[in-house]
Amino acid sequence: MKKAIVNLFSLANSDSLRLCYTEELPVTKHPLVKLMDCLESFESGSRPEGGIVYLEDEDCALSLGGEQIGIDGSVDLSRMPLVPLHFYENSDKGKVLTRDILICKDGALTGKSCFVTDVFPVKEVMVNEHVYIFRGNGRLNQKILFHLIRSQFVQLQIKDLAYRKKGQPGLNTDHLTKIVLPDLNPNLQDKLLKFIESLEYSINQLKSTKCSKYEVINKVFSTKFNLNTEEQLSIDSGKKLNVNLSNICINNDNLRVSFRWNKMQNIQRNLYKNINCIDLLGNYIINTNNGWSPESIEGGEGIPVLGQEHFSFEGRLNIDPTKSTIETKKNIDSFFIRQGDFFVSRGNTVDLVALASIVESEVNQDIIYPDLYIKVELNEKLINKKYLALVFNSFIGRLYFKYVSKGKNQTMVKISSSELSNFLLPIPQHDIQIEIVNSIEKQIDAQREIEKKIEDKKKELSQLIEKVILN
């Protein structure tokens, strides 16, 4: 628990009494200037009635929310919500331009921000109502303004102001008028900018050599089985599919599902045409069990309960539950996780459903796996669990489960043990499975080293900004 001694006089003069304290700002020798005096404009965006969509559509624009802004100042492009292009074109605010500063304006992570470069795949990008766009007036260089906003000096002010409102924390226009920044002189800004650009260049060079875990996994499988990923993605993105009329009614409830089912069949047919070790997963499954989802509370007392966020692409279950329950049942111990357990996500978004992860670390307490987990018992003499988890999490598994999962919309789809049993996948000899696992883990470890170097450079940049503010 974090503690501080608070002067009663300063508490009495605070705008509101809260169950938290206001940290004093670091002392700076620079004169102070109001944030609003450094901005040419600030605005937030909106979303259309009916909300955002996640379907790929050439007539759409990107819609950025707080969840797309990383704590480290990056933008997450892996899951970009969309709005209709006509909504973007008819909006008079919220359109994102290069060099804009985007800042999350409400929620637990109020104040996290990013600097817009040319990272977006399209030029039509806007923010929703939970994000501010800041555009400087030139008093402070836009890049320096961004780094000052991310500094402890400004973040302490943001957190203090954001938690003054009732309910969910957040920033409003009145709060923005109270935020102050160090007013750096032009000569100092020029010198600082050179250091910033040098460090950012080093960071970008490191990032250019970095791959995501998903990319690493796909690369190894593609190389090992000589798979043409571009061909499969082309089929996946296609809007039309030529099939025999007789196939429409087979294994399908209606025409919409028929298209998806036949598309999945076409993808697998092309994917596996040169592989001679394809088999049904059902031949290797001994048993499956769904978990149990008692009512649980964030930070509550009782037995910890896992969630969907604990699955990972590298196939390791992250055992760090934040929710707990005081409920119990007769056979509750059958829902406790154990080292070596293999789990599949039974329900999630269409991109994340059926991710697989293994309990690799030792379990020293009772932890419940929920109803949206499927525990799978496998014949481990024939199939390596880690190999199977990586197949699930690769584009091989992603493409299959994308089309066999069921749900009215893509924000929540589900699979069952039936879809697991019917999964056709490459199952080579056991020693080759282990060879593939080792290759993937070695490359992921190399990526971690790159990530560490990037974090060290980012830390150096943050320390530089704090040093300039204090001196």
C-alpha cells in the first residue's frame, strides 16, 4: 500500500475531499505556462448511432478509442474498430492528422497518450468521445509537448484532476484549464529535440527488427510445412466463393452459415494440399470439461477466478487473476487449475476465440477456471501439448475457428468440444512437434531481448525529459 503524510492545510484547500491524496509536483526552475495557452485546438470525436463495427469494409474509417492507446505511447493496430466512411466524412471534429497528440480522457487509464505518425494503414482515422486531440500553437514544439504531457510533472496533475469527479475518473474542459507545463525556452527546446530524435531513431531501428509472437509462430509453421500464407489470406478476405449447389445444404443450418462453412473447407483444402500428416484433433482428445463461473468481484476476497485475458499467443496461461469469489459448490475442487492443464478459450471475439494456453508454472493456491474455458485432456504420447497450443494460436487455428465459431455478432462468439474434435491440423511425428516448439520458443526469446532494449531506450528518454523539467 502506498502511503504519504498529508499536510492538513493543503487538504483543506483542496477542491474536494477524497480517499486519496494529491502528490506534490516536482519542483522545476522553469516558468510555468497553462496547457491551454500552448494549444491551438483541442477536441474529441464521436461514434455513429448503433456504435462501431469490426467487419473489414473498404468504405470504413478507423475509430480510435482509449483501448487502442498504449501506456507506452504506442498505438495498437491489431484490433481497430471501424465507423462507416460517410460518418467520418460528415463529421466536423475528431479527425486525426499526422503529429496530433491523442490523450485518453476518461477511465482508469486517463492521461495515457500517443503521438500520431504515419503508422495507420489508411488516412481516414478519427477518435471517439473518450479521446482528446491536442494540436499545439507553436509555443512548445509538438513533439516536446507530447513528452511533457507524458512526464510525471503533468501526469500527477491529470490523475489528481481526473479523480475529483464522481464515478468514473475523467478529464473535462475545466480540468484542462488548470494543467500547467514547464515553459521551456526555444534554445532549450532545440537542444532537447535533437536528443529526443536521436533516441527515437534508435527505438525505431530496434522496432524494425521486432516481430509479434503471432508473426513468429506463423513464420515457423509456414516454413516447416511450406505454407503459402498470402494465398490463404486472399481466400479469407474474398467476398464471393464458387461452390457446388449440392454443398449448400450439407452440414449447414442456413445460407449464411453455408458460406462460412464452405469457405473454411476451401481454406483448409488449399492450406493442406501438400501436407501428408493431416488428422482430426478428435482422435487425440481423451476428455473435455467446461469450467465454472461463480459471481466474482475485482479485488474481492475468496478464491481467485481466471478470465479470458490470461490466455496468450505463446501458449502459456498467465496466472495472475484479479477477481475472486466467495461462492462454493460440492465439486469445486474439480474446477481448480493444476500444472500441466491445457485450456482453450470457449468464447471471445472472433479473432481471439479458441486461443489455447497451458498452465506451465507451479500452482500454489486454489484458482478456478471459468465457464468460458474448455479443459482438454489429450493423448500426450501422440501429441505434444505445447505444439498443439501453438497450432491453435497460429493462422492455421485462427482461420479455422473464425469460421466454425457461432454467435450473432463478432464481439462474442463461441465454440464447443464438437469444433475441437472436427479440427483438421498437421500432426507430424512427436520429435518434429518438439522441434517446432523449440524453434518458436527460441525466436520468441530473441524477440524478448529486442523488447528489453526498446524499453531501456524508452526509459532513457523518460529520464531525459524528467531531468530537463527539474533542471
